[in-house]
Amino acid sequence: MKLLRIGEVTQQLQLSADTLRYYEKIGLLPRVARTEGGQRLFEPQDLSRLRFIQRAQKMGFSLDEIAHLLDFRAAPQQAKPQIRRLATEKLALIEQHVQDLTHLRNELTLLVNLCTQNADGCPIIEGIEGKEGDTRAS
Amino acid sequence: MKLLRIGEVTQQLQLSADTLRYYEKIGLLPRVARTEGGQRLFEPQDLSRLRFIQRAQKMGFSLDEIAHLLDFRAAPQQAKPQIRRLATEKLALIEQHVQDLTHLRNELTLLVNLCTQNADGCPIIEGIEGKEGDTRAS
DNA sequence: GCTTGACCTGGAGTGGGCTCCAAGTCTTAG
DNA sequence: CTAAGACTTGGAGCCCACTCCAGGTCAAGC
């Protein structure tokens, strides 16, 4: 069981020392072991927890939500319904977000293409101005 | 030419009075006309500017970028290259974002579906744990 | 022992886009 | 004229996830 000092962890996980201390401060990481002199010694389960945090974060969960997920992780069998609810909600948000962005992308692509072809006026400005990518006149 | 007080604008555009004052403060809106008593009177061009801001914002432009777009709007013909660059950059960002989110959505959908079928263990937690939705082992 | 670099703490600052507040002024209906 | 409600200002606070700082301590190589 090898203990890592904070600098080694920052290298392995690509997190800043400040971030690690911050996670501990807000309770996302339980208080990490220390040397006699008070310097942090990260244990393997800390690393595993941190990797979990990193992955959950990449999946769009907030630190707050991740705190819950970490609780659930200790007893996944009982927490399954909550976990599924959290994941489903997150999924719905992501889906909405993807749709909005896709719509936006289409509009903007249209405008940029028009701009490339069109010699006079500025279709992009006009597009924002009048929003004619959308059918309702507003 | 009808002048609107701030309350009427908030109703028409669904923006808070604070937001309108904030836009004026940061210069996104030039100083709005006032009554003798000092209360704001919004002119039609202010409203048009605000609508432009709202639409540009929905298209993912930051207030900072919108400030540029508004400058460009005054002389679209000369500014065309800059406008196109701004829009193209924004488009690239959006596209990247859509891809990331789509990937995420797929992963999460998979996990939620697994969770619905699978009686023991928690595929969502395990999925975050081991990230097996992704093929590279990390 | 000394130096150097890694590490510690508590607390303040960042950014983007608002949002809220207090204390005061203006406008308008009755 | 009065009262109520709309509006004014400057400035502080909020959210999130850090990030930076000063001033001090620890660990390790020579």
C-alpha cells in the first residue's frame, strides 16, 4: 500500500494541488491521512475516489451531485433508485442541451454559408437581427 | 415614436429591470434617454438593440462578443470578415460541444438502460467507476 | 546544518451574467 | 395633496469550481 504525496497525485491525475485541497475542504474527499509534519498522504482509495469524481464530472455531474453519487457508491444496491433518477434527470438535461445546440449549429451554419456566397449585406448580422432561420415572426 | 419606461420593456422583452440597467452600465446599451426626473425612456432603437442582444445570446455569443457584433452591425459591409470569423469560431465551439455531449448522452443512456434491466449491482456506478462505455482503457 | 523545493493554512479573488438591497426620488390616480 | 407604486443609484452578493496568495513549515540531498 503506497502512499502518495500531493505532488505525485497532481501528476497522476492531472488535478492541481489546490483542487485536491479544495475537494477535501468541501468534504468531497474525506480528510486525507497526514505525515507527522502534517503533509497529506493519499491512499489508494483516495485515488480511486478521485478518479470516480473525475469521470462523473466528465459525464456532466456537478460536485454536489457527485457527493451524492459517492454516498450511493458505498451502498449501490439500496441506492439504485436514487442513482437511476439522478442519471435519468441528467440525461434529460443533456438531451435538451444537445437539441438546443444542434438547432443553433444549423442556424449558424446556414448563416455562415450564406455569408460565404453573398456579396452584399451581411447575412449573419441580418440573421441575428431578423431571426429568419426560425419560422415564427415574433 | 413611443418611449417606454423600464417596466414596459421588462414586460415586452422578458428581461428584468436590473438586467437592463446592467446592460447600460457595462456599455452594451448606450446611455438611455431620461425623463426630467431621471427615469429611463427606451427608444425604439434601444428595443431593437435589446432584441439583437437576446437573439445573439441565444446563439451562444457572450455579452463581450455581442458588444463586437453590435459595433459591426453599424457597418456590416466593412466588418464582414470579422463577423464571419467570429461566427465560424463560435460554430466550431458549438460543434465540439455537441459532439462531447452526444458522446456523453450515449454513455449515460447505455448505463441507464443497463440499470433498468440489470437486477444486481449498479451499472451506473460501475460505469462511472470503470468507464467501460469507452473503449480505451485509460 | 543548510538550502531548496514541496507542502501547509486560512482567506481572498475570479468570471460571467446577473440579482438583490437600502434609501431615496419620480409619477400618477384619486 | 397624498399615497402607492414605479423607478433611481451605488454597491454588495451569488453561483460554481476553482485559483491565487502570503507567510509559514516540512523533507531531503549535500
